Amino acid sequence: MAMPADYDGTRLDDSSERANSVDDYKVTCISFIEDISHDYLAWVDRYQLEPEEDKKRRDRITSVISKTNEWIGKVAQTIKAVDVAMNDGIQKMAESTAGQPFQIGVFVNKQSGYTSSKPGIIQINVKAVGRNGRKTKIIEHYKDQQFRLESTAKVFLDETNLPLGEYDLLDVYLNLDATKAKQRDLISFTITVAEIENGFETDKRGVTTIIHII
């Protein structure tokens, strides 16, 4: 079971425009992450999962709260960067709530979820394996939007020659153009992968990663 299909994991208000200082805004957003986590835990309650799966999803949400607030407090240097880190955390909480029914991983510099990189062309390794012989493929995050991408710099995921086939073992590389990024920029992106059976999508999940440019 997943979160509502139209949920995009992004906070859409003007709090950042009203913030008096970066530090004040960090405090506001750290509190917001704590508050909204209760909504995701409530979704886990509704799913009435087996104890092991229930604990796994709750533990992941708890980990996201801790890591997100650490990035907001210690890594983000601007109001925009705080927004990027906060929205990354909200997206990850949604993913943690929905669970991961098939194997999927997204890696930058052999790290997942939270990583760092120098400016330039950053390689993203996407891996996935379906259940019971099903194939997997990269799909659009939303209609007419291949990827979710939010950044403090002008960056883009190269969509030319995207590996969009169905794979028994998905293990492909994408390029993130961060040549215009500078030290301390933050980049958050989501890759969405579907599980396919007989040409039809049976399930899908997104995996979100945040990069600190160093």
C-alpha cells in the first residue's frame, strides 16, 4: 500500500519568504519535520502491517527525521538549502511509509540516501530486481515529469538516451549535470522504478537522494 498517488512530498507554502533569518527558518523547519512525521506514522497505523514490516517502516521514518534535521541544522547554509533538505526529508518519509515491496537502490559514489560529490557530471547508479520473475524499469515520477529534482544550483538530469527498457536485473547509470554547482549547494532528486509483469505495471516506488556539493 502506498501514499496517495497525488502526493509529491513537497511543502508548498511561503514560510521561507517570511523567514527573518536562516537560523530562525531552520528551527521552524526542524519543528515541521517532527510534526509531519506523526502523519506518516498514522498512515503506518492504518496499514495494519505484520509486526516486522510495521517496525521496519517506523524505524525508517525515525531515521529520516534524525538525518533530515541534521542536514537542515548542519549542512544547509541558505534558506533555499533548508527548503531542499526539508522537502527531501518529507519525500523520504513518504517512501518509508509506503515501504519497499521489491528491491531497488539508487547510489551516488556508492552511497544511498545521503551523499556528497564535487561539482561536475555526477553518475547515478540505479539498481532494481522484481519479485517472482517480474521485470523492472525506470518510469516517470509524474505525468510529463521524468524525475523529481530540487536544487540550490542550476542542475539537470540528462534525459537523452535514458535506459527505459524492462530489465530482469536493472543496473544502469544516469548522469546528473552539476557542472554549475558550487561548494555547499544541495541537490535532491527522486528516481521512480516500476515492477512490470506481462508488460503491465504492478507496483512502483520512488527513491530519493540528497547530495551535498563539496
